[in-house]
Amino acid sequence: MRASVFIATSLDGFIARPDGGLDWLPGADGSSPTPSETGYDAFMATVDVVVMGRGTWDKVVEMGGWFYGDKPVRVLTSRSLELRPSVPKTVAAMSGTPAEVVAALAREGFRHAYVDGGKTIQAFLRAGLIQRLTLTRIPVLLGEGIPLFGNLPRDVKLKHLLTRVLGDAMVQSEYDVLAASA
Amino acid sequence: MRASVFIATSLDGFIARPDGGLDWLPGADGSSPTPSETGYDAFMATVDVVVMGRGTWDKVVEMGGWFYGDKPVRVLTSRSLELRPSVPKTVAAMSGTPAEVVAALAREGFRHAYVDGGKTIQAFLRAGLIQRLTLTRIPVLLGEGIPLFGNLPRDVKLKHLLTRVLGDAMVQSEYDVLAASA
């Protein structure tokens, strides 16, 4: 099973403000770019399961929108997941190490996971279980916040696949993760 | 006087390993890209003074190369600067806050400073004294190191000017710094 990241960061590498705030994202106010323009819709069409951490899940619930269509969503948590009636039946809790999660999803027949949320992305990267990264750089420096990347046991080399500029402002680059170098 | 940053970072935002190491930079071994291919030569041609912190200076001396041609280089340091005979006469020590440094350089008639080094870049950004950023993203995650960006008193909005891909691997983006938003 493959796993991919598709995420926006500030130019200084944050995916959210310290309190999780996303007000600095273009489109946070309903304006452009649309999920079609950012490639999010095309990316989602290639994915058959979404995996996210508990922190990100709580933020998704708080925000009230729904970004995952009818795709199965697995929330990595050791706590019980209270699912409000408004939450789609496609959502379920799950736990384990990244390797255990990938193995379990593969056994269920999933082929391409969308891994979301800072801590979860970092854990999967550390475990060498992300194959592709699509990063969209927003032209702002926040100075502090929740970082996309974290510690790694060793360098992770990437292969640049393509870069495009969205709306004359955002720079979106796609990378394949190459084998980690010792 | 204007001030610009022209620097390469890992995809996770580091300008050097924890010990200052730059072995992960393409070209560290003398191979491509050349300073002409990265736009460094063209950038340097627009600059009339180089400003760097003491830590970066010590690293430059240690590396033994010389990257600044005959441009005046000012090293920000409160300690004395021992200049070996091999160091060009264009190098001088200087101290003060970023605002004091910019004012002093302007009085000397300089018009465009190349600000280099992590701490110095961060201090100038915090003071709102950088007008342009050219960042080249190297396709590697280091996991730890000396970060390019640091804390800021407030968001710094940027205007994307252009992005180009170098050698099918490095993504170079140029930004104007817009007025800081409160």
C-alpha cells in the first residue's frame, strides 16, 4: 500500500498556528483557490482511505466542514472516538504504529492512503512509510505554529517530480520519497 | 537601502546541519549546479555589500573558499575579528541592531545588501528590514539543523514573484516582502 501527503504550509513550514488556526490559508474565507484548482480533488480521486491523527480529527470536527467525500477515514487514537450523528459512517477509530496501520489497511484491501495531520505525517515519515509528498507553499511567514516536519532518524532524499504555481502566489511541488540514506 | 536574502534550504527548512555542515547541498562536491546556474552570480551582480553574522563568517573562513568576489563584506560581531592574511581587504567588522546597520550602510552609500546567515537573516526579518527573499529548496529532509526562519513579532506577508526549477531537482522561488500585517 502506498501513502501520500498533500498539505499546505506557510513559507516557514507551519501547517497551522499554535492553536491550530488556519485563517492564513487562502480559501479559508471561501475564496479561491478551490479544491479543484489546488489539485486536491484530483489527488483525492487517487486515494481510497484517509488516515489522520486525533488532533487533526478534533480540528476537523471543530471546523464543521467535510473534506473527504465518501472515502473511509481512519482516526489514529487510543481514546474512544465520540462520533456525533453528523459524522459520516465512513469514519472509524484505529490505533497502532505506522507499520501496523499500513499492514492493517493493506489487509483490508486499501491501496493508497492519504496521511494527514502534523504528528501523523511525521510518524509515517520517520517510519519510511510515505511514498509521495505534495506541498503547497503559502506566501506568508507565521513565525510560530505547528510544524509539518520533525526529527528523522536519518536524511530522507526526495525526487522532485513537478512544480506549479497556483494563482500566481502558491508554489506546489510534488516529490517522491527515495529510500532513506544511512 | 534594500536588503535581500539568497539562500538554499532543505525541504524541511534548514540551512545547515546542527554542526553547520553543508554536505547535503548539491554542488558541495564541486558538481552542478554552478553559481551561474543557480542565479547566484546574477544576484551578486545586483548587490554592493554583503552582511553576515559572526557564526556564518567563522564557517566561511573554515570552508576556505571565497564567494563574494570584490564586494565589501561586513561581519556583524561584537568581538574582534582576526583577519588572516588570506582574507580579502574588503572584509570589516561591524556591530549594531539591524536598523543601525542599515542606517550606517546607507550613510556609506550602499544601496543593496546581501544579508546572509541564519541568525542575521532572522534578526533582519524581525526588524522588517528584508525586502526580497530568494529561496532554493533542496530535495532532502534533514530532520534537524540550523533553521532559516525563526520567531516573528507578527505575520510577514510575501508576494510571489517567480519560481523556477533548477536541474530538475531544486525549486527556486523569489518573493517580495510586503508590509508586515498587525
